[in-house]
Amino acid sequence: MSKEKLDETLGKVSEKAKELAGEAVVIAQDVYAKAETKTKQLAKDAKLSAAIAKDKTNLRTLYRELGKAVYSGEGETDPLKEKITATLAAIAENESKKG
């Protein structure tokens, strides 16, 4: 093979390698962006799940308090009912925000 032909072949190989490297960078950036978006969504969902779990625990406590107030006939039930309604709304809102 002549030197000119070898130089031409090496030039083509070099250009193809640069092209492939550029494509690899674009693909890597796309994968990174998708992974970043997914990670942020998972973190957001985890925070919402924690808030929902806390609200459900509070809800069980409120239901117990309401049951005691009704059973004993003592105490105001309206404030408890309002807290229960607000807690249920908070749970529904956080559930709707999850991805």
C-alpha cells in the first residue's frame, strides 16, 4: 500500500473516530439528563410518601380521639372532624402530586 493511500485511510479512520466520539458525547448527555430527571422525581416521590405516611399516622390518632370523644360523650367532636377532613385533603393532594 502506498504512503498516500495509507495517509488517506488513516485520515478517514480519524474522521470517523471523531464523529463517533461526538455521537457518544451526545448520547451520554442525553442519558445523564434522563437519569437526573428520574432521580429528582424519585426523591420528590419519596418525600411525598413520607408526608403521606405521617399524615396517615396522624389520621389514625385523630380517629382514636374522635372515637373516645363520641364514646364518652365528652369533648368537642367538631374540631376533630375538621382536623380529619384537613388531613384527608392533605393526603389526597400529596397522592395527586406523585409521579
